[in-house]
Amino acid sequence: MQVKTVAMKMGVRIEKAEALDDTVVLHGFAGTMPCETTITASEAIQIFKMCFKISILKMLFKAIFSKNKAQ
């Protein structure tokens, strides 16, 4: 994943996800720095709704069933 801002571009790698209390916590690296992202239940629902589009679902299914598994 890549995060682009006006100031910089940074590669982000998520290595672990877990549910803690009422949040989803993603652990990984932003560039070379360890980072943690916390997503509330309402934010997770909002993200799900934004991603529930035919074009995105087609891309995900294609990636899941592709013989060429890119990491």
C-alpha cells in the first residue's frame, strides 16, 4: 500500500490485524518506522461501503482466483 500526501509518499506494509475492544488494530510499517492504525467499528463500516463497488469487487475476485499470486 502506498500513502501519498502533499509532503511525501510513503510505503505502508500491514503485517498483523486484530480486534481489540471495539476497534480493528492494524500493525505494520510506514517506511521503516513501526506504526499502528486503529479503526473504529463505524469507520470500518464506512470503508466497507466505499469499497462495495462492482469494479473493486471484480478486482478482488480476480486477485483471489488468479494463478499469478502477486504479493
